[in-house]
Amino acid sequence: MTLIRDKAFIGGDWVDSESGKTYPVFDPAYTNIIAHVPEMGESDTQAAIDAAQKAFGSWRTTTAKQRSEKLMNWFNLIMENQSDLAALITQESGKPLAESIGEVGYGASFIQWFAEEGKRTYGDVIPTTAIDRRLQTIKQPVGVCAAITPWNFPIAMITRKVAPALAAGCTIVVKPAEATPLSALALASLAQEAGIPDGVINVVTASHGAEVGKVLCNSADVRKLSFTGSTAVGKTLIKQCADTVKRVSMELGGNAPFIVFDDADIDAAVEGALASKFRNAGQTCVCANRILVQSGIYDAFAEKFANAVSNLKVGAGLEPRNQIGPLINRSALDKVESHIRDALVLGARRLTGGASHSLGGLFYQPTVLADVTPAMRIASEETFGPVAPLFRFEDEAQAVAMANDTEYGLAAYFYSRDIQRCLRVSEALEYGMVGVNEGVISNEVAPFGGVKASGLGREGSRQGIEEYLETKYVCFGGL
Ligand code: ADP
């Protein structure tokens, strides 16, 4: 594997931590150590901010076209290295190889998209209110940015932030998830090879996010923080950013409903639910967390769905035919087990799975539970694992009320062949994203983001770059 880098990346240099400490990165399928990376702290993070601040002075004065060319070089190098990067993602996150290959393409698509969008950050000429004045707006980069990212998409969650930042003329310090620093460092290495100048991208590795996070949040030089992760950590970061009145983008937790109405195409709904629920072993923030099925088709759907789930192949992600990899760590497995235990005690029925997998380690059987009710923990908490709970509902109003009965509002899905219902329900769902007869909806051209406790701001799409731009109003007088 040529892309493994075991140093952090600051100001164009591959560096150790000032303390000299390192921490191990594990492969969750085999639980062996893949590499050791620097355990960075306060002074290292400050050095990265300083490097980003220095680089901002010149990067901001390049033209959008020049930045676009560098971004396209980076995009091309990532695609040339797609299989090596995918293997790295699988090694450190456990994700099945086919999904990792997909993630590299998906992650790279944001770089290509924002290389193009960066050239279209138009301001306005505003019709004047006084004959001796002319009014206009221009768009300028926010400044030095920080990105704190999760392990479940080790590449895409970084490119979705770094690409619009760089396209806008910002520089950035990335703190990747502790479990998946190697994908981030490989990306940085390709960025360097692509000719992206020193200090424009910096990667700080650490086994605990809190210390690095505090320095990033407290720094007056860092003008924006973009975070993807849990709602609990997101709330802490928003508070920490208050003192410097930083701009924040937050992609936080979800509790996605997946509604199947009586008039749905059941086979299509089964296929959609399978893709939405079991991608990355259920470890994405847009994975269906609650499957709500109307009573008229409940039994038929449950039987077909449980049958499809029981056929999913579990095993190490590097083995190409496997569809469900290991969970990321022991606490993820514990959460899955405790949700299932709680549901079964309160009367849920196990249709398939419901136990550790015979492979042992961090593998768990893909599971379907029927007769799940809102009183069970699995109804209100994000499970983040390969468990599909089936709820029953009687009519549309009840389905919408159940779907919206959560503090979260990221993604929702529903299946129906009634056009009026499709419009009504898509408008009534209190979510940032809705899939209608689709279980997987994310791409670089559409806005990704949530409402309520699921976050602030949007990534991807033409809106994604606005998060990294300030609008300046300029009034020319005395004409
Ligand atoms: P997940 O459950 O997906 O791991 P987390 O919110 O715990 O979600 O982690 C997402 C990212 O936030 C990771 O990069 C992690 O290191 C970082 N992180 C966790 N706690 C903090 C914190 N207190 N301050 C800053 N970053 C943190």
C-alpha cells in the first residue's frame, strides 16, 4: 500500500507531534494494528492554524480558475488511486470494498463539482436607491476554516468540506476521526502531489478530539468550523465557537424514518430499505433507523424484507463478495446489543439475526425486529448498526406524526404510488432530505443537511460553497 502516511501534515511538511507520542490505528475486521500516527495536541494544532493563516494570504489572491485547476488535478489523482484509497478505507473503517470504491468516487465528485462551482461565486449589482450611488456585493472567502470529521466516510466527509473551502479561497485544518486518519493523510498526500500549495490543507491527527477541538474553536484566526458527527459533540462545539462568533456548519445525528404505505411497490420498498438500512452495516447518519409499515402490507413486507436481510453476506470488507463488514468498535457493538435486548424485553419479535455473528470480533448478524413500538429505545435513539426495527401504522396522518416524533430531522424516506400522497407527505416530513421511492439519495449536486437537532447548513450543491463565503456589500458614492 503506497498511500500509507504515518505523519501528520502541517504547512506542507510531514511531521510528528511535538510530544513525540503516537497512537495505533486498528483494522476492525481483524482487530490488528495497521499503523501508528502522531498524537497531536495544543501546540501542534496551533502550528497547523498558523500554517493555514500564512497560506491564506496567497491562496485567497489566486483566481477561481487557478484554484479550479489545482482541485481538478487532485480529483484526477484521487480517481487514479481509487482502488488503493478504497482498500485503505476498508482497512481502517471495515466498510465492504465495493462501498469503499463507491465512496472514493462519491468523495472525489465533490472536488470536481466545487472546482466548477468556485468559478461561479457571483456577487450582485443592486439597482440603486440614490442617483449618485452604485451598490454591489462581492463574495469573499471566510478565511481559515477547520473541519472535524467522522470515521464512517473517511474520505467523503473530508472532501465535502475541503473542496468548497478551497474553491472559495479558504485554507483549512482537518481533524479526521481518530479511527480513520490514514485515509485523510492519503488525501493530503495526493493534494500535495496535485500542486495544492503548502499550508492550504493541514491534517492534525489525535486519538481524542477534545483537545484539538478546543484549540480550533478558541482560535480567533479560525473563522469557520464545519463538523460532521454526533449531536452531543456538535452542541459542545457550537458553544465553544460562541466566544469567537465563528461560523459553524453542523451535520449531526439522524433518526431516519422509512415509511412503506399500503400502495407501495413492495419489492421496490424492500430493495430501498435494504440499501438505506444496511449500507456500511447501518453506520451512516442517513441510514433508515425506523421502518414504518402500513398494516395492510405489514406481514408481506416483513416476510420479504427479513428474507432479503438473512441473505446478506457478512465478513471482512476486503473480501469482495461480503456486504456487511464489522462494526467500528466495541462500544458500537454494545449499543446494538443493548437496543435489541431492550426491544425484545418490551415485546419485539426477532424475524432474523439478533445475535453476534459466528465470525466473532466486531461482526454482528443483520437483524430485523417486528412489532417494535415507540416505547423502545431503538425508536428514539440512532442505533448505528445492522438492525432494522419494523413499526406498524394505520393511516397517513399517523405515519407522518410517528416519523416527525423525534428531535432529529436529517433524512426521511417513503414508498407510495399515489402522486397526491407523495406530494403531501414530502411536504409534511420535518426533514432536510426526503427520498420518495428511493433509499439512497445523496450526491454532490444536491444539498445535504438537516433540520432540528440534525444540524445547521448544507453541504454539496450550489449552496455548499456559500458556507465558505462572506457577502460584502460595497456602496460607491459621490458619482
Ligand atoms: P461518532 O460517534 O460518529 O464517532 P463523534 O461526534 O464522537 O461521532 O466524533 C466525530 C468527530 O468529532 C471525530 O473526529 C471525533 O474525534 C471528534 N470529537 C469527538 N469529541 C470531540 C470534542 N469534544 N471536541 C472536538 N472534536 C471531538
